[in-house]
Amino acid sequence: MPATSPAAARSRTLDACFLGPYGENDTLLEKLVVEFLRDHVYWRRNFHPEDPPAISTAAAAHPDYQAFEARMRRELHQLSAALKKSVPFHSPRYIGHMASDLLLPGLAAQILTLPYNPNNVSEDAAPVTVDLEVQVGLQLAGMLGYAHDPRQPGCAFGHLTSGGTVANYQALRLALAQKAFPVALLAAGVPDLALPEDAWQAFNLHPHAATALLVQWQAWLAQASPGERRRWQARVQGERLEQRGLVGFFAAHPTLKVPKVLAPITAHYSWSKGCKLLGLGRAQLELLPERGMRIDVEALDATLDRCLRERQPVLAAVAVMGTTEYGTIDPIDAVVAARERFAARGLGFPVHVDAAWGGYLATLFREVDGSLRPRDAIAAEFAAFPSPGVYAAIAALGDTDSVTVDPHKLGYLPYGAGAFVCRDHRAMALLAEEADYVFHGDTPQDYLNRYRSLGQFIPEGSKSGAAVAGVYVTHKVLPLDHAHFGQLPAQTIRAAEACHARALRFADEMAGVVRAVVPFAPDSNLVCFALNPVGNRRVAAANAFVRRLHDELRIDPRRPLQDKQFFGSVTTLRPEALGGTETRRILDALGLDPATLGEEGGDRLVILRHTLMNPYLLDHENGISYVDRYFDYLAGRVQALAAEAGPHASDARDTPGALRA
Ligand SMILES: *Cc1c(COP(=O)(O)O)cnc(C)c1O
């Protein structure tokens, strides 16, 4: 027997993490569900055992009862049957969107908590899970590199949301509150504070300076007499943007323009929704040019220079850690550096990282003691990850102002679990529904007490305490460092690297049939693949080819699920996001004529997109690589489709100008 290697030891922990592709861990889950359901029932019975059962023990024999049960069973069976058409996220044959199997600790904790039905809007409705939510915020803060000890005055704070979309709204809300508050202090003329000189300065402070001013104001209030305190609070409140609304606030400060949100072209559409929701308007979302699907740092600088020249405030600069379409990671470090440079020149703005997808990759960067791992130590486990750029980006997370992370994506938890985390919790006072100016103090108990009325601070009202329990227990069972939770993202990175290598081999082997390229090296665990039948020069025809391929790789409710061999997804490459040079490079490698870009059906390039998050893609138990199997399958389909498409492709070749404008 060979000695147990660390890799083998690792994989055995992972064995217990999920229900499994075959439902291998069914007994474990069943045991947990039954055990804790019984436990819940005992809890009910032990509340006041002297109360007699309200439902008669003979009730189940009554025809009405039986009719109800029959109807319920019938509907449940129909539902269960219909759900068999669901997308098989659990299967290693599923490499489409950002979904996979669910972590057992989270699933079990959520099922266990559901019958207690805690409502995390406040501790009155969730005496247990509201504390867990605050703890989850601290767990995530530690993963990101924020201060996460509530005894530290500038400790981070995080809470759950229904998803990344709402977490991104929360980031916009906080950014707006932080920019506008110093203006309100100035307008109210609060004495004794080190106030900025004018509205422009007040509106464009460095986020740290804005928080410092808020803390000063609170200290000032604390020493004022109760009457004075009430008077000044009311006066400042009357000047706040939250009181006046955008229209009233900007009318009162005609020197200020409505601020812009800077986000990369590849940003998720929640940013557009958020700008509309806040009443800023879609026009206030300025999309930053990119280079190879990552923020172009020079273009960011140029944009900020222009903003400064035009006295155009910036609400926030958004960097994406793991773009939804390509998994690429923006140079967060460079965006933070830009924040410092421009704040020094009078254009302050916060940096928000949209890590809804990529957030949990940060576990790979954390030692068990919470410190940052050196790049070499991480790189030793992988072929190419993390690139120096990716390492610098993730290492800089702790210097950003807020982050969105989705436990229901790379956290492998059920939907309804996004998270918003801000670097310094003191800014959250600005979001409180009831004026909450004075801090309780600097002990962990004060911090907890403050956030027990969570509904004061969050965008939502009533919300699931069960979802919170799922996230909390998962983070306890698998702490957010490389040795524990990190095993999961490590597995996905390995699968993505295997996929990348296999895609390159596919391109070689299939050179006679299709030209195939991986358009850019993956930053994380998404791998894109562009294909064009040999001989075709037109983008629109290549797109039609990839779309036909994708038709075979997606759910078709009219056909039995078992007919499907594999699931993939598609996305598009837009010249605006790629930049001119990259676009030409990729089209050239595919043998496509750039002049056909812009024809009907060809304004962007359609490519295959693969999300390699299933933990069993590389099945060591049976020596199967589902990545290899997928590419074998793809080769067969490409050959068949290219044979069909052949005549059209050569038509296009014979009449190169015919379809051009
Ligand atoms: C998924 C995603 C979102 C939106 O999150 P939801 O949980 O779907 O609301 C936002 N940003 C990025 C980068 C994402 O990947």
C-alpha cells in the first residue's frame, strides 16, 4: 500500500462534502434530515408539554384529512416528476453556468433551520440566526483581508442578501451615502468639525476621510447636551441626500454633478439595474474600456483624468473578480492605486469589488491563521494559477472599500445567499433607517448588539434565517482558508487547467475541420473556446455554427434529459470589450475576416463557455476525466456539423464580398 499522499487525504474530505453525482452520500443526508427533524419535533413538544395536542390523534382517519393528504401527495408527485426536467447541476457532465452540487453542511443546516423559520430582519424574529449572519459577515471579511475583530474600531461588516444583484445595490447605496454625508455636515454648518472647504471637496473625499469625518461628528454629538444633540441631528438630517432625495440634494448644490459609476464593459447587468433603481439613471453608468476582458488601467486613468477636468464626481469604481462571462479578474490593485492617486488630487471615490462569482477563490490565498499566502506556495499546486496579475489583484482585496460575494455561486450553497461586505463598519450608520449616530462602544458585544436590528441597515426586510444558517455552518465546517474551503476552488482551478490544456490539444487534432482557439488564458475556472469551420471567413457563419453546437449542449424541455450528453453555455466576445488588437488577433487565429464583423448576426463573436466548478470533473475513483470525455464528444459533434455546414462555408469563400456592405 502506498503511503497516503496529501492529495489523497484531501480528496477523502471532499468525498463527504456533497450529496454526490450518483447520490453516493444519500444515507448521510437522510440521517441528518431525519435526526434534526425529530429534534425539531421534540423542541415543539418540550415547549409546554402540559398543553394537549391540538390536532386529535384520530384526525388522520377522517375523510377530509385523507382527501387533503391525497391532494397534497398528488401535487407533490407531479412537482417531483416535473422537476426531473431540471438542469442536472450536480453532474460532472454539466459545465454550463455557475451552478453545481450543494455542500452538505449548508444544505443540512438550511433544512434543519427551515421549520424554525427565523426571520433575519431583527433579533426579535431571529434570536439565533441574526447573530450568525453578523458572524458570516466577519468570516467573509477575514477571507477578503478586511479587519474582522469587532474590538477593532474599523472592523468590517457584512450581511447576506438574496444575491449578488442586491449586494451590488447595497454597495451603491453606501457609496452614495458616504459621498453625500460630508456635504450635509457642511451645509448644516456643524461647528468644531474639520469640515471640507466646499461642496465639491466634501463630495469627493477619500472614503477613509469620509468615515473619519462621520466618526468625528458622532463624537461631537456624544459630548453635546441632549437638546443640542437633537437640534443638530435634525438640522443635518434635513440636509442629507437620504432626506432630500437626488432631486432636492443636487438642486441645493448646483456645483455638484450627479456622480458616475465606473465599471468595466464586462460588468454584470446588475450595475445597470442598480443605477436605474437608485434613480441615478443608466446614463450615469460609464463602462470602462478593457484589454483582454480586464480593465484597461491606462483607460481608467484617462477616464478619471477627464472626470477631474470636467468636475464629474465618481460614485464608485467597480472592479470585477471573476467576470460572469469569462471568469477574468480585473487588476484590483491598480484600481486601488488609482483611488489613492486621484483622492490626492481631489477626486475621491470608493473601490467596490464585484466578486459575486470569484469571491471564494480568495480562500486559496489565506493561510489557516488568516494571513496572505505567498504566490509561490499557491502556484506550487497548479500549472499556471495564479498569474502574477491575479495574485496582485486578490492580494489587494483588503485595501478596497466593499465587496460582493455570492455564497450561492462558488460557495456551493442553495440560492438566496449573496453577501455584501464593507471594509469599515462605521460607515453603515449612514444607511440606518432610524438615525443611529452614536456607537455603543468597542466591544464585540456592542458590535453584535448594534447589528441585531439588521433590518435597519439592509436593503431587504424579512429574509431567510435558514439561508444564513446554511452559510454559517458551511464556513465553520470548512473555514475560509486554503487548507479547508480552499480545497474546493483548488479542484475547480485544476479542472479548468485540464480543460484549457485539452482545448489546445483539441485545436491541434481538429485543425483539418475547425480552427479553434482559447481566446484568452483563463484567470480562474471559466474556460472559453472559439470555433470556426475551416474555410469559413464570415463571423456570422461561425456564430451560426457555434449556436448549432450549443443547441446540443443545452437543456431542451421537449426531450428526455438522458438524451443530453453534456451541458455547456455560450457567450459573446464584443470588440468593445476585447479592444482592437485582441479582436484582430482572435479573428485572425480563427481565419475570420474582420471586415465581416458587423454584418447581420456577426456584430460580436459567439463562443462556447465552460464553468468548471463541479468537484468531480476529474474522477480519481474511476480514472475518468469528464473534461476529456466532453472534448471527445465535442469532436464528434463538430465533425458532423462541419460536414453539414461544408457547402455553405465554401459558398462564403467563393463570394468573399457578396455579403459585405
Ligand atoms: C452572478 C453575478 C452577479 C449577480 O448575482 P446574483 O446572485 O445572480 O444576483 C453580479 N456580479 C457578478 C460578477 C456575477 O457573477
